[in-house]
Amino acid sequence: MDTQNLQTLDLKSQEYFINMGPQHPAAHGVLRLILTMDGEIVKNIEPDLGFIHRSIEKQCEYEGYKQIIHLTDRLDYLSAHINNEAVALAIEKALEIEVPERVKVIRTIMGELTRIASHLLWWGVMGMDVGALTTFMYAFRDREYINDIMEDTTGARLTMNYSTPGGVMFDLHKDFVKRVKEFIPHLRSVLPKYDELLTGNIIFIKRMKGIGVLSPEDAINYGATGPVARGSGVASDVRKIQPYSALDRVDFNEVLLDGGDNLARYNVRMKEMYESLNIIEQLIDNIPDDGIQAKTKALIKLPKGEFLQRVETARGDFGVHIISDGKKNPYRVKFRSPGFSNLNTLIKLGKDTLLGDLIAISATMDFVIPDIDR
Amino acid sequence: MILTNTTNYFAKFIEYLSGAEGLNLGFAGEILAYVVIAALYLAFFAVAGLMLVYMERRIAAFFQLRLGPNRVGPWGLLQTIADALKLVAKEITGTERKDGLLYHTAYYLVIVAALVSLSVVSFAPGVQAFNVNIGVFFISAVSSVGVLGLIFGGWGSNNKYSLLGAMRSGLQMISYELSAGLAMLTIILMVGSLNVDSIIEAQQSNIFLIQGHIPALIAFAIFIIAGTAESNRTPFDLPEGEAELGAGFHSEYSGMGFAYFFLAEFINMFIIASLTATLFLGGWLAPFGITDSLPWQPLWGLIWFFVKVLGVIFLMMWFRWTFPRLRIDQLLTLEWKYLLPMALLNIVLMALVVYFDLLIKF
């Protein structure tokens, strides 16, 4: 074939669709992304939700207020305790119950332990998504300590179901303080090893730095919260803005990094683990002793009105909005999940990147699909 | 005949058994010898593949603070054999709308390429099925045929993920072939022969890694990187790219089809490691000749060869369980912008070293 023919030859290239998920190793659940691809380049992303829709908000309308808490475990299962706390706080706000100091401190410590556990799991999976398989085992080894601590007190390892309106379900296990105090120096000693294994790796930095840059404006416009927003330098920590439980009496820094790329989001979470350890350390030594339950009625009825409570889960701003018409179950419950807004940023960030980058970006977003799709 | 080496061993063995002197095997005897040797290689292929899988799993466990397989047989040695038996017994599933010819040719290509390149590897003095004067070139040439298997498999599966995997494997293996070849050439400058045995015997004084000092060290690094890329292992496991492509080019294979790909990957790693041992570490030669005066010479050669090969394999497994994966453009940048120019300059450097006779020999 001479050059003339080669030029006139109609070599068609076309974009093609590829279904990433609902069953895909990097989807972390049943997220389906409909990708329009040009070779290796992602041209368009269309998330398709609904594979794990359980109508939790609708179910809440048929349950009593004490029972709603049990359903929230199944939203963002890695921040189960913080979700429980959010609903409990909303109900307490509505009933104007003042919970014992002990409950506040316990809830905060448990919340921060949950956050660390969630970030550890994220770190393990993050490594796997960029191809480093060993991180998973390291992270799970250390997450196991937290699971054991949780199991001692609450009887459950993942869906703790520990907060109730007006208090917590059980008192702390007798070894709780001792084991938490053992865990803090342990984690402090292993986190630098994590950095040695993954953070400092040249390949990892090349995969992370400057990839998936989310500008602060976009972070605000898309409603991104949590480490995703803080990686872009947007202060969004509910723990600082509207301190709840015992968070008003502890001293901690909101980790804010600018850059907005994968590496910034990664570093935010790594540093947040240290901050969480600081919070626990400040509270663990003097847990007040004034009971674990405020007095509540057996059948809780909220007064008429709308009640909103925001908390900071490991993923960001989680909101509970209860509309009550004075009956024993709510008229309407709406959960504001951080993952949903963060997923929207992926549509923007993932465009015109390589497939490998899309996976890395979605890994730094730290999705929990049941949180996005309720 | 070409296969003189091993048939001679075979003849000697028959002589030893029958007590006859100067036995002539004859035509039928030689055919029989070939069949037996081929069977031996097939058996070695299976056993070495399975044992490397076992080794990989134990080493992975060692790096990941776990125990690894330790229940089936002593120290779990039979675990991978049990796994292989399970794969044999498995139902063959896969897509219906595949390109049958390519789909089924793929794994044979991969496995035949691996087996044929294995035949040139010199395990011990004289223990080599196929002694050709272009030895290392032959290995490099034949093992590249394996990439066709990957591309056929990815194309024939009629799956977009497989196709992406196949495309990546094509890009990767053809690119890194260049650096690997140039790194080999750097070493060959020192011997002036491609024959595997001549290369090993030229390292009698000391191994090429020390003889060729700086350029040899650079070539060693390049060869290990390119070799890891050619055997599709982390950080260059893009064709499989678990998190990105599911299982890449072998997504649609099940049962033994999958097992062939899997075993071939490990045998390819063995071939890369044995090439590294041959070119840089002196093959079956004992370091400083410490076992030269002992009886059972071929056996000692075999032991030293395996020690060196397993050392290199351990290094490659270490990479796999430590490093993240590269992105496809970074992979190509590394090869075309860094490794290839470096390898070319390195050849010039080595040529100067050889010309001015600056080799370290003692």
C-alpha cells in the first residue's frame, strides 16, 4: 500500500462504553460508573446508583425514634457510631434532653476511634487501588485493635448501634481505658511505617501528585465536605463549626491542605488520624462518672417541628433532618450523606484522565456506596 | 544432532544402568531420549510453576504479616498442587461470542513460548536440552512470542476489559524488550558469544556483575526492571491491573485456561531470573569456586544455579509486595525516555571499558 492510499484510508476510531461496576474490584461496593472511553482515556463518567437502595429514609417513617438509630448503622457502615450519634443528638435536641457528661465523652471517644478505623481501612484499600497489595494487611492488622475495643464495650465490631436517645446502650468495658491507652502509642508508632511503605514511594507520589485537582470553588459548588473539601483548603469540619458532644472542650487542629490533588486528600486523612489520637488522649484520662443514660420515656414522641443535626463522619458532613408531626414515628427523615456530594466531584475530576487515574481519584474520595445510595 | 548435551547425559545414564560401554542409542533410542527429555521438561514446568506459586504466597505472607498456606502437606507444600487439581476439575466457563480459534490458541502460545525458552537455560554444566550458539538471543526471541498469546487472548475474549489488558501488554512487553535486549548486549560485549555455556564459563574468574563494574551494574538494574515488566509483575502488572481491569487479558478464562496463563507467568519469571543469573551472576558456577573440589559436580552446579535464580526471584517478589502500580503513560515514559537512552549510553560505556581492558579480573 503506498502513502496515497494510506492517507485516504478511512481508519475509523470510535469512543466506546465500558461498565465499571456494579461488580468491579475498585468500586468498593456496587457503584456502577458508565464510562465513555477513547482508548485508555476516560471521556465521560455517568454514575448509576440504585443497586443497594434499601429505602432507609422511607423505613424510618414507619419506625419509632429509638429504632431509627439501628437503621443508620447501615448507611455509612465505616462510620456507624457517628451516624448513630447524629440521630441520637437530633432526638435529644428535639426533646431538649441534657445528656450526662460521661455520655458525651464516651460518644466523642468512640466517634474518633471510628474515624481512625475508617481512615485505616481507607488507607489499606487506597494502596490496593494503586496496586500495592501489602497496605491492606497492615491497615487491617491495626484496625483490628479498634474493632476489639468496640467489641468489648458494644458487643459489635462494625455496626455498633451504641448510642440511644439520651445516652449510650451499655457502660464502658472495664478494660476500655487500658486498651485505648495501649492503642494510642501503638498507632503513633505504626503510622510512620505506613509512610515508609506507601507515602514516600516514588511511584505512589507520581500517581498522586497533581492528579485530580479539585479547586476550592468547585469543592464548595459541588458541596464536597470532609477530607475531600479540606484537601482543597476549604474549612468544612463540623467538629469545629458546630461542636457537638464533648468536642467543644478538646483542642485539635482542622487539617487543611491546599493543592486539591490526590496527594492532598491522602495527606489530610493521614494527618487526621493523628488529630483524632490527640482528641482521644485529651479525654481518655478523665471520663466523668455521672451515669450513662438521661431519663427518657419508653415511647419517645418528638414535638411538632423540624430538627437538624450535623456531625462530621469520616467522609464529611453528615446531616440528619427529622420532620415530626408529634406522633411516635417521624413524618419524614432525610439524611444528608457526604459521599453523594463527593461522588459528584468525581464526574468532573475523572473527565479526560486515564483509566488508572480515575481509579486513583475515586480511591482518594473514599466512597462507601451504601452511604451514597440509601 | 542439536540436542547433544542432554542425549549424552541420557546415554550415559542408560550405560550406567545397563553396565554397557560405548552404547549407541540408534535412531529409535534417540527419539525415545527426546520424548523422555520433553516429558521431564513438562514435569519441571509444572512442578517449578506450582512451587513458585507456593513460594510467592509464602513470601507475600511474610511481607504481609500473615502465615500463608501451611495446612496441606508439610509446611503447606501441597497447597498449590491441590489448587491446580481444583482448576483441572473446574467447569470451563467463558463467553459464547468469542473468537474461538484465537481464544484457545492463546494459552498454548504462552505456554509453548515459555517451554521452548526454558530448553536453552543451562541448569548445570551440560544439563541443557538445546545448546545453540545464539542461546540468550534465542531465549529473548522465543519468550517474546508469548506476548502474542496475551494479545490473542485479550482480543479473542470479546471483552473490553480483556482488550484493554491485551493492548497494554502489547505496549509494555514490546517496549521493554528493547531495554532488556540492550542490557543483554552490554554483557555480551564482554564475552563476544551468545552461547549460554560460553557466557557462564567466561565468568570463571569472577562474575560479570563485578567484572564489568559500573556498566554491568547499570545493565543489571535495567535488566531487572525490564525483566519485571516483561513478566507482567507489579509494578508493571498493567495487563492484569486488578483494580482497573478486573483480571485484564485473562478475565474470560477459567479452569485450566486460566491456570496455563498463571503458570506461564511464573515460568516467565523463572526464565528472566535464570537469564539474570546466567548473564550477571555466573550461572551454575560456584562463587569463588568453593565447591569445585567436591564430588557430584553437576549437582553442585544445579544447587548454585537454583540459589542464584531463587535469589533473583525473591527480589522480584519483593518488588511485587512493596510497590504500587505505574500508570500506562508513566510506564512508557520510563522505558522510552529513561531506560532506553540509558541502556544505549551504557553499551557505549561498556564498549570503552572492554576496549581499554578495564575489566576487574582476579
